[in-house]
Amino acid sequence: MRHATSHVPVPGGPDELHRGLSAFGRTQAGQLVDDLADLRPDAIASSPYLRAVQTVEPLARRFGVTVTTDAALREWESGLEPRPDYADHYARSWADPDFARPGGESLAALSTRAVAALRVLADQHAGGTVVVGSHGTFVARALAGFGVAVDWPFSAAMPMPAVYRLSFSGMRFHAEGPGLR
Ligand SMILES: O=C(O)[C@H](O)COP(=O)(O)O
């Protein structure tokens, strides 16, 4: 899932690891407990970024599961500082997924990282259910890596939070969630 509404990044504010959910986002995270009451997860994994961990914490408490963090579930390392015209830069990366900025990761590399991390979790919990707390571009590029036809407009329109249900059965993969047909 993509995390709930977070504090907006500001110069001198918390870094990406420590920027947490807003008050509204914490309410949204609590609401996920009711929305996902049918899930009964066997495990909960999360990006180490605070906003992702805080999104799955209420679920973890409800189901008595410990949140395990994994850096492989972190958000895209875009190589960009927060900037108002970020969307133009994201669009450029979606147009050329092999393009990487200095110090950054290409979207193709993110897809490779995301698919590998999710496959490990699926294999570790075969036949079970794992909740994964992560980020918008991570989720979109994971879907792309699994062969789902998603693009920059899909990623830009992804709600916050957004829950996608990915099913693995042998070689078969199925995904459901906001913006997918
Ligand atoms: O999910 C995301 O898009 C990233 O984590 C960035 O989220 P932000 O809106 O908190 O910067």
C-alpha cells in the first residue's frame, strides 16, 4: 500500500526517513483497520520511512503482528530535492525509465528492486497474506515490473493511502486497486 497523508516536506524539516504522517494521515491509518478487517495478515513489512511505518502500525496492533522494516521497500531514490516542478521531472523519468539523475536510481532499477523484494515476501509467506507499507512510486513501478500497464498519469493520480491487492499463484500474477482496470 501507499502510505497515508504525510507532512509536506519543508526546507530544514525532517528527512525522508523521519517525515511522518499528518494528523489527518494518522486518522486515515486508523481507518485502514476497519477497511482491511478481512485481511488477517501473516506478516507486515514496511519501508523504513516513518510515514510508511505509521500507516501500517494500527493494522499491526489490531492483528498482533510485528512490523518488519526493509530498506528494499523504500521509495524511489529520484536524485531530486523536493521542488515545485517535480512532476515534470517524474514525467521525464516515466518517459525514459532507464534515465537516472546523479545520485539517483532509474525507474527501471526501482522496478527491479520492488519486484525482487515483493517476490521474496510472497515466497516467504506462500499461501498467506502480507501487508506491505510503501510509497506511491514504489507501488507504481512494482506494478510496472509485474507487467501491469501503468504510466505517469496513473502514478500521479494514486490516492493516499492506496491499497493494491497483489495475488501470486505459481507463475500467475493478479493485481487490483485504484486506477487499475
Ligand atoms: O508515496 C509517495 O508518493 C512518497 O512517499 C512521497 O510522499 P509524500 O507526499 O509524503 O512526499
